[in-house]
Amino acid sequence: MFDAVTYMQQLHGELKVLAEKYKFEKVSGIAALEGVLESARKHKYFFAVDDSQDGTTLRKGGAYFERRPYSVFILGRADYGNMEQRAEVLEEAKLIYRHLMSRLIKDKLTIPILDMERISFYEVPPAFAHGCSGLYFIFNVENPVDLRYDAAAWES
């Protein structure tokens, strides 16, 4: 089974601007992200991957797959009220996003379970994330799942 969090951590280490400037965090849900940002005031830039266990089971071409969404946050702190600094952080986040998208598209050739049909991205609201600006995007991974009926698992 493909491990999307480990994959994103690998990309974090390979993309120069991320490796040099951004702290990698694995979080489970938005509340966990807020906690990391609140408790880690010593870092100014964050690259966080949400590994929540939400998903969908779907059928494609006679086989079943689990589609799991992964949220990736690219965040940087800006001084409160400094809109110019906030805009700079957001521009850098957009550049990082484009670098990551180009890599995901390239890697789709060797990792076919990456769902690249539609990648949504969103700006982080100013009031969110304890003074951080940036964006987050969501991509899906479709892992095959064995759903064959096992009569031995049932009482009758």
C-alpha cells in the first residue's frame, strides 16, 4: 500500500526551498495542525500533511479501491497586520505548490494510484493558524482493496 505521508516527506526533503526553510509536520486533522502551530512558535514556516483516515470505497473497471484524500499545508508566519509580508508568504506558497504539482504529475507515470484529475487548493484565511499565511491543497490516492467475501468471518 502506498504511503502518501512518507512520499510527501520525501518531496519535502528534495525540494530545496522546503528542505532549507520549512519544518515538516504530520498531523491528524485541523485541530492537530492548530496545536502544532500554537506550540511551535520557534518555527516560522511549516509544511504539514494531514493523514486523517477519511476516504471513499469506489469501483473502477471491476476492481475496488479506497480513495483517500490528503491535505498538504504550506504555511508561513507574517507579522500581525503586515499585508505586504502576508502577500510574500502567500506568493512563496503558490510557487511551492506549482513545484509540487509538477512533481506529482511527473511521478504519476511511475505511481499510477496518484489521482491527478483534480487537485483543489485554497488560501488559508487570515484568522486561521495563529498568524500564518499560505495555502493548502488536497490530493487523492487510490489504493486497491480486496473486498472478496469471506464466509468464515460470518456467524451464519
